[in-house]
Amino acid sequence: MNIKFLNNFGEHKAPTLSIPIAYLITSSIELVNNQKILFLSLWSQRNRKEKADYKVYLYDGGYVSQRLEDEDGTYKWSIACLENLVGYYYQKNKILCDRLQDRERIETFFKVNLKVGEEYNIIDKFQKGLMDEKLNIKHKKITDVIDKAMLKVGTLPKNFENWVYNSPFGFSRYIYYKRKGKNISGYCTECKKDFVITETKLTKKNIKHNNNGTCPKCNKKIEYKAIGKTTQLQDRAEFAIMQKYEKGFIVRYFSGSISYMEHYKNPIMHYYETIREIYTPNNNFLIIKKYEYNEFLQTGITRWCDDSRRREVPKAYFYTRNLKSILADTKWKYSCMYDYAKEVKFLFADVFLIEYLKHPTIEYFIKAKLFKFVDDNLSYYNSDWNGINFEAKKIKDIFGMDMKLFQQMQRLNLGNKGLTQIKKVSEMGKTITDLQLKWLDNNLSDFGYFNKMYQLTTANQIIKYVKTQVSSNHSAYNILSAWCDYIVQCRNLEFDLNNTFILYPQNLLEKHEELNLMCEVKKTKKLNDGIKNVFKVVNEKYSFSNKKNLTIRTVANVSELVAEGQKQRHCVGGMGYAGSMAKGDIAIMVIRAIKEPNKSFYTLELNLKTKKVVQCRGFKNCDMTLEVKKFVESWKNKILSKKDKRVRVKISA
């Protein structure tokens, strides 16, 4: 519709009614090029104007609106629907026609019969219908492109479902058992056979809920599940397959589950596709197009959509049976992706494909069987690969270490953590055996605490001692952490660490707690000596009594300071105040009733350098009463204001 024709319509007359609603509608049916146009004017009844607030033009297949501008009284064109113009609050019965003729014109245009108050609904329905039509056309353009791409995706291999059950879900194998008298009856979900065995000392020890074992019928590895204890078991797995796609290939990702909830003898396996990534090589570029199975643009329809990043590409168990043939004529022909996927099982395929194009040297790492190192660095994009030099040619220069250390890394299939450690050990001028490094790599999340202890003793002694201290509640890493803390305590207490009795305590955790108390006592003694020195000087100079009801004095030691904080329920009993007083920076003084000299009343903090009261608080940090305020002012005037030399406190070493 050419809007210039709409400007030729005459203005509607203002409404004749005056009723307490939001808007009144006046209407007319106009003709433009033999096309009927329903012309509506909406007049605000809250803020009456000489002109209509909105003009709405409805015609077959479309609509357009005008909004009155308050600044200059002109109209501005808009494609907003009526709901957006007047707001949701004013819908339904808050918009009515001015006269019967106005409603009849709306009825004629829409060929319906309307009741009073239904005018808004029919207009809204018409506009929403047009919006839906336009949106459907827009959506169809998007979905047609997606559907065309999806039609080119091949079918899954015939053996795919068996592979899913045996590989990604290879761990989902159980024996459900029940004890009755001296017999154990069980059912294996792998071989699907029932069995009964006689209870022995060995079975009593091994056949327990969640323990691992072997099926007596098929000899496959299983996990024991006690019947009755496991009613909600559902295993999940993520897996992927690569297939040919036009000039490139597609990686298809699946999410699946095996549920034993209905009955353990009838597990239900279910899986569905979540993501498709299409890789198309284009000269020196790689075009990656990602699709995800999700809700399409808030329509409530679940289907294949363009990537909206609502689904992240998972680390998935990879189907390898067709991998070599698919990559044969691609840039990944020599990438050794097959060997890598075969070894690690689960991988981020998208990261591998992109990182290989940036670092083709990955091929040699895989050929060298450095699977863990490769996997550590292919868990995310843009890894720094532990600082290795991809530009170098020799192993020494690539990894920054000699061939002997590289061979050790290769033998043990070390990852980033292990690589960092053998470099660190080499920098320390020490060596570490394969068995030692393997044990450390398997039992420690990092080697920081081990390296601290390695400066005091040998790797063999560290491992041997840690093994004697570990338990079900304390891992090797926790033991090493406590041991390092224990060494710090020994140094604080000036113990001789050359004495093996001290270096290797029989019960580390108990000794650690014991030394912790000793360190606290030493620290408290030092604080106590400092506070006593302050007391000697300050109490004599600043203690005071009004000889009526109140007295003030300095706390004598740490115990009294802590007790004051606990009784008054405020923070003065903390070590921060004790430390500041021991240094001679402050004095903590207590105000007492003369009749009750041992009962806590108020606590005062005095800055010894400025001779100013920092704060004075009572129980639970309450403010001073009028009585206490007068007493403190009297003390300040009679004692603090004396012109004497600054208090000097000798600090104990």
C-alpha cells in the first residue's frame, strides 16, 4: 500500500461520547484503487486532544499506523500493531466505538457481528494473523535452507546401535543380586543369565553394593547392585560419528541413556541426535556450519536449527570404524585422528580438527604415543601446549628438554602435569624414576608440595612415607599438604629437621595438630610478654577511679584480653588487638564498677601514640551510657590531658 494515498483521507470528527475509558474509536471505509481500507481514529479519553492520538489503516493483507507527535502536532508513520501502540493494559473493554455506525463499519469490513467491547479483539486478531503469516514466511525461508542441508545427511551404519551399546555404554554392565540364607541369587545384564552361588568368605567380602567384580557365567566385568537399593539407575553417555557429506564431512553428536528403572531385566536404551557440524574445505579455508536440535526461534517447535549456542559440543565417545576412509582425501589424512580416538575413546572432535590445521606436529605426538599430552591440550581451543615450540625441529627444542627426559615422558604417556614435573625436577638437578613419577602422576593433582619436600629428602623416601600415612579419609595430596605445613611449624619452633624422628613423625596428622598448639602457645607467649610490658607502664600512668562507683585500668595479659572479648561478646578478644597492644600501639582498658571489680562492664581502646580514645563499648558493642560518658570525660580531663612525655613501651624480642 502506497501511504501517500492514505494522507488524502480527511480527518475524523472528534467523538461525541465522554465516558471513563482509555480510547474511543471513530471509523470510516475509504476506497483506494478499488481496494477497501478501514480507517480508524483512536481518541484518548484521559488526555483529550483536538486530534486523534492514533490513526490505523487496515486493508486486505496489511496494515499501517500513525502516531501523533506531542511536540509539533504532526503524525509519524509506524508499522506497530494496535497492541503495541496503546499497550497491553488498555486492551479489551477499555477501547470502544464512539457511535453505533463506527462499530457497524468494522463489522462490514471484517464481515462479522460484534458485541459492544469486542472491537479491539477483532482488530488485534486481524493484525496478529498478518504478523503470523509474515513470520511463517520468514521462518520457512530459514527452515527450507536447513532442511535442504539435512536431506544430504546419510543414514547411520547398520551396526551403529550395537556399537552404542557395546562401546559408549560398555560400562553399563551390572549384576543385580539378593542374599537369602547361605545363597546369593543374581542376574547379569550382560549375558542375561540368572545364577545362584553359595556364600563364602570371599563372596561376603567382594559381593557388595557398588563393588566391581566379574560375572561367574560370562566372565565379563560388572558392577554389583543390590536388589532393592537400586531402583532409579539410569546411565548416560555422549557419542559421535563422522560421515561423508558432499565435498567434506559431517560430525554427528548424540546423547543417550540406558534406564534400569522399569526392571533391571528389561533395560531401555534410548539416544537422540543433538548437534551436527558440517566441515567443508574451501581452498585454504575451512567452512564449519553447526546445527543443533532444539526449539526453533521460540515457536515451541523442536527441530534442526541454526547454531544458537544453547548446546555445547560435548567430549564424546567417537565411532572409529569409518574414520580412515572419510579422512583419506582431506587435510587430516595424516593427522592420526584414528589412532588418537581409538586410544582415548572420548574426545572433542571439533577442537582436534581445528587445532591440527594450526599445528600439524600433533601427528608426531600421536605417533610418539603421547596420547595424554595431546588429550590435555585438546580439551579446549587455543591451548598454549605447555609452552612447547612448534617451530622447532628437534625434540630438545620442541619440548625444552633432552632426549632422555622425552623418552621418560613417552614411556609413561605423561600429560601436561607430568611434563611440567620432569622439567622441574631437571631444573632442581635431581632425577626421578619411572615408577616414582607414575605413582606421583596417578596420586597427585599437582606436584607443588612434593617439590617442596624433595628439597629435604629423596623421592623414594617421600613416596614410602606418604604411603604409610594415607587412609580412606586422607589422600596422598592431603598428606603432602599437611607434611609441608608441619615442616613450617618445625622451623618456627626451631626443631632439627636433620633428625629423621622429627622429619618423619610416626603419625603425621596427630603431630601436625600437636605442633600447631605449640606454635600457638609460642605466639601467645610472645604476645603475653608484650602486653605485660604495656601493662607495667600504662596501668601505672593511666589507671583511674572516681572514688564513687567506677574505675578504669589496663588489661594485664592475653588471657584477660580474650576473656573480656568473650564476656562482652565483641571483637576485642581477637589476636589483632592483642598484637597491636603487644607492639605498644594501643592499650585495651576495662571500666569496672568499684563494687564489682571482676565483672565486665565497658571496654576502652586507647591509642598510645596520640593519647586519644578510639572507642568504648559495652555488652554486644552497645554505646556508652550517660554515666559512663561522664566518667570517661572525667578520666580524659584528669589523666590523659596531663602534659607529660609520650608513653614509651619496651617491646620484648
